[in-house]
Amino acid sequence: MLQFIKKNRLGLLGILAGGIAGFCYYYFIGCETGSCAITSKPLNSSVYGMVMGYLVLSMFQTSKTADHV
């Protein structure tokens, strides 16, 4: 488990930061009418933020499988 966390720490950090940012976006900006697909519910905006955070920070993760080349 610890090895998995070390290997994927940037992706996991992106998930955490994105979830917090998504919930803050819902809480402070949100959607007043309730018709917005992503920001109408805190779960939707948090999950969207988690996915975006993972995708952004995992881009900077290096792969150790290409060491033999």
C-alpha cells in the first residue's frame, strides 16, 4: 500500500486538491438556478474537480518503466 502511494503521489494529491477546489467552487460560486449539470450539487462538482485534478497533476508524473532504454 505504501509503495502504491509513493508511486502515485502526484495523482493522489491532484484528487485531493481537485475535490477541495470543486467543493469550494460549488459553495462559493455554484449555480443559483439549479439547472447547471456540474455545479448544481456538491457531489458533482467535487467529483469533477477530482478528475480534473488527477488529470492535471498526473501529467507531471514520470514513468520508471523506461529506465532500460
